[in-house]
Amino acid sequence: MTPSDAPWPAGMAQRLGGSAPPVLYTLGPQALLTAPRTALFCSARAPGEAILRTHDAARRLRDDGVTVISGFHSPIEKECLRILLRGRQPIIICPARAIDRMRIAGDLRPAFEAGQLLFLSPFDKSPRRVTRDSAIHRNLLVAALADEAFIAHVAPGGETERVAEMLRAWGVPVIAG
């Protein structure tokens, strides 16, 4: 997908400037990008109370039919994806790797076949596996695509803290977990 395509996300280039991807690679219905998007972020390690609050928030997002975008990479993000998959709302998964040869996992296939799941990546042919740099790049893309963000937990000094600062700088409403 290129900037000339109708569902190209407006505002992404303004937020990312020169680091905005010139092309986005997709698998699934690109029309899911036209709805308002709530980004989901959580540091890899989170205290128990954050986990409980996040489960409740994921159920609310699901029940309210909110389009959620995330890398769904950290343990809590993965659990949120399992909760969201029980609903019918759109979900946008942004892997931190190329998706051209990606296999869709069995638990994701029903949502994908129902047209409620879009895979979106800024990576062409590589990396094939997630790297620290690709995860950072992916998280900035997810943040740039967000109309609002739910941050379940921020570990001080971590990458999620950096993303939260970027969201605030861009004026994206942030809901803290």
C-alpha cells in the first residue's frame, strides 16, 4: 500500500517525518485502517495489578467494538489479543518483521477469514525474525497510527516509556492502565 491508496493512514507522515515508511505491507482488509484506532502498549514486565486492569480494559475495548492496533508482542499484549479475538471488532496486528511469507496462526484464522483482522508491516523482505530495532520501529509506527492509546504499564527507562512520550508530544490521548 502506498500514499496514493485510499486507506493510507493520514497523519502518519506528519508524525514520523523522514522516518515514515514510503510503503506499508498488508495482509487482510486494508479498509480496517479507515476506522479510528486505539493503540495498545505494555512493557514486557508488569505488576499483577496492571495485568488485572488490562484484562478489564481489553474486554471493554472488545465489547465496545473499538479497532485496536498493536504489535501484540509483550505477554500482556498477547493476552489482550486472545481476549479481543473473542469479539467481532477490527484488530490490526503490526508484527516487527516482514509479512510476505508469514503463516497465519490457527487461533487468528477465524478472525482473519471473517475480515476483522489486518496484518500491517513497514518491512518488505526482512527482517524475518523480530529484532530489538524492528520492534522499536514497529512501536513507533503503531503510535503514529493511533487516534488514542491505552498503555497498560510503563517500565521506567524502557521503550514503552519512549513511545508514551512520543504519543504525548503528538497530542495523542493516552489512557493509562
